[in-house]
Amino acid sequence: MRRCSTPSSSATATTPSRTSPTLPGVDAWPGKQLHSTSYRVPEPFHGQVVVVIGCGPSGTDISRDIAGVAKEVHLASRWSLSATSEKLPGHANMWFHSEIDRAQEDGSVVFHDGSRVKADVIMHCTGYKYNFPFLTNDATVSVDDNCVDPLYKHVFPPQVAPRLSFIGLPLKVVPFPLFELQSHWVAGVLSGRFKLPSKDEMVRDVTAFHSRLAARGWPRRYTHRLRDREFENEDWLAEQCRRGGPEGWRREMFDAAMQVMVERPENYRDEWDGGDYDHLLAQANRDFAAHCQRP
């Protein structure tokens, strides 16, 4: 976590702290628990039965990594149907389950569909929670269900803008291009090159944003989840910064990469299809070469 401040401003880039949900009965469960932040290599799980909670990128990657040495790997997801308990294709020792119902003193982990396994390890791949211990509890911003609120465009608290800003909160994004634009916007506002709306206008924008999320039925913890709105958000930031938005090839490459990841989750990082996407690489290389040319 870093905090860079001047007498009149503070721009904060934060690394959230990990979160591990409390499972009923887990205090008496005799196995080992750890969070994905502690995972490095699969060898310590050799011959063990491992339950992985969470089927996001970390959960799926770690599950497949461990499956090469573990006796069994059981991936549990709160998004699966309550009756789910099935073997995953491509692996003889991996199963996909519904959410965990409870852990028991005899070492069992019981899933919502009633199935159970005797497990040695529970691996929490359950994400992170925002935490700002350096901020006093003055109601300028609050964190409720992992929603940092109120924030104008996920960056400025209207009450104290531009003296306080948050860079790097959005989830489910390609981080560095977005965070670079956020940083550019904050720097421009602090230097006086860019102008923020009035406090009342920012408050109205934040209120309208939360109303739209509520109308979709999204929980508050999805406030900063921009997956389907990432490029829309980057285009808006680029306009504020008076610069171009993400290049067309970058958007196409992102869509192509997501499609390949879904189609070939086992080896999407290791294989390149070539012909279908080579034109995107050529465009990217031309852009990079132009940036790298020396005067």
C-alpha cells in the first residue's frame, strides 16, 4: 500500500487485504486453511485432498496447478447450482461443486448438494477487501460490502475532491491502461489542467450510478466491477484527459483473449492460434514501434 501526499492532496493506490469467509464448523475442522496469496508451488499438496473455494482466475489456475500432484481437488463455487457435484473434463481428480455448507470435526467438508469429502486443505481463493487504515473515521468515505462510497467515477470523494483520490479500485479489468488513465486524470485535476464538476453534480452522478446498479440487481460488492464497462470507462477518462482512448486492436485483442480463455482454459496461455489474430499483433507492434522511436 502506498500513499503519496502533499499538504493539499492525497492520491492513494491501494492493495486490498485478503478476505476469507467464515465457514460453519471450520473452527473444529482439523485440516489446514490458507489464502491464495500464500500459494507458490503445488508440491506441498502432493497426495492430499484439497478443497478450493472460489472459481475466479486464481481459483481455477491454482486448482489445475495442484491437480498435477494432489490426490483430489474439489473446486467450490457460490455461482454454481445447489445440486452441482461433477467431475471436470480433462482431469481424473478434479470435481466442481456447489458452495460449501459446513466443515465438520471429522475432517469432512460438506457441500450444499449434500455431497462431502474428507479434506486435508481448504484453499480460499475468495478475493480481497478494501482497507484504508490511514483514513480517520470521518464519514468522508466508507467501505460497506467492499463498496468504497461515495466516489465520483471510482476516484474522487465529492466531499473533499480533489484533495483525496483513489487510484486502482476497479475490479475485473485490464489494470495498467485503466490505472494510467486514472493517474493522468488525477494529476491533471491537481495541476489545474482539468476541472471537476461541482460537489453537488458529483453527488448526483454517484447517486444515479448506484441507482442503475440497484436496478440491475447487483449487490454493493460489485460497485467497482467494471468488466463489461471497462472500455466505456476508459473512453470517458481519455476524454477528460484530452487524449485518445484504447486502440481498436487492444479492444479486439481483449475480446479474442477472453474467448480463447473460455474455449481452452487448460492451455490458453501457452498456445497462439496465429492466423486469426496475427493482424492484431501487427497493429500493436506498429503502435509500440512508433512510441519507441527516438528523436
